[in-house]
Amino acid sequence: MSDISDKTVTIVGGTGDQGYGLALRWARAGFRVIIGSRDPARAQEAADRVKSLVGAAARVEGYENLHAMTQAPLVVLSVPFTAQVKTLVAMRGAWKAGQVLIDLTVPLEASVGGSASKILGVWAGSAAQQAAANVPAGIEVAAAFHNVSAHALQHLDTPVDCDAIVCADSPETRKLLRPWVEAIPGCRYVDGGKLENARIVESITALLVGINRRYKIKLSGIRVTGLPQ
């Protein structure tokens, strides 16, 4: 496994709400952030927006997805469910040995014209497991940040009031991602166990979408009680 302690991350789909929010938070924390998009101009535009909010010293760059993913040992995939497999197939030949993928995909019914508070069935078991089936052997896959509000991430002056449950088959991979969670003020790392548990975490996102709608808010999140401090 690559050393991801150098605090460099590529966010494929970093022009979308969730990916852009993570880019803001990690850039604010002093990490180097590479924003990826199918359109390199959009990626650079998003990088420029991050700098305008975080400060000119922020280490943020924007590139086309395939070039972006070669720049960091840690790659975040933040795309709609319908684009997940297509994006991973396009990325297949660009992976480097030891890279780690964090999959943020949630199989919401809204991606096929249905309700955003309902989950689609996925043959692989979860979107994260589907991602694992579409990367080369040796690429570790984790699922994280599904339940963290994109709206909350983008409000830099307010802590994020949500736990981030991290699922991956390798305990080592889960532990390596802890600093990335804890770099976001208010976000707490929770070890979610094996990747198969991502199906539960993904479904919580649909529940939170429904709660947001009923209470007319954008910031609902989850906390796991009883954990040691």
C-alpha cells in the first residue's frame, strides 16, 4: 500500500457538491488537493474557487480526471451512481500500485429519475463493493463520508456536526483514513468494519435526505453514541 501520509489527495468529481466540499475542508487543513473533472477547465475553475475562499497559499490544482488520479496516492470518487462504473472503467489503466480509493457513491433512486430518499438495489451488495469490482487487483477500496452534508462541508466557518463511518476490508486502510476525517473540524472518525457494511451506511444517506426535506434543513447528520473519547 502507498504511503498516504503525505496529505495529497485527488478528488475525481471534485466539481460536484460533495467533492468540492471535501476539497475546501482539506485545503483549509493544509493538504494538497487535486480536483479532477472530465473537463479540465471546470476542474481548474473549482480549484480557483477553493483558493479564493481558503487563501492564495492553498495547494489546489485542477486537471482532467485521468491526469488528476496519477498525482496522489489517495483517490476519492465523488460522482453520481449512474456515472460510477463508467468513470472507473475509464480510470482502469491509470491506477498505480498501492493507491487507495475512497468511494463516496450512494445508489439513490434519484439517479434514475426516482426519489432521493430511496435506495436502489445493487447486485454487488453496495456501491462501494461495486467500485471494488471495477478497480484493478491490489487497489484498496474504502467507503466514507456518505452521511456528511455537502452543505455543511462548504460552510467553512462552521464545524461539521457528523460522524464519518469508514468501511474497508483492510483494518490498516481504515486506520490510514482517520487523519483525513479528523482534519475536518467537528467530523469524528468511526471504524465501520468491512466494506460489506457500506450498504448500511449508504442507505443512511437516503434517510438523511428525507429528514432534511421534512424539517426543511440541509445539515442533518449522524452521531454514534457510547464510543470512548
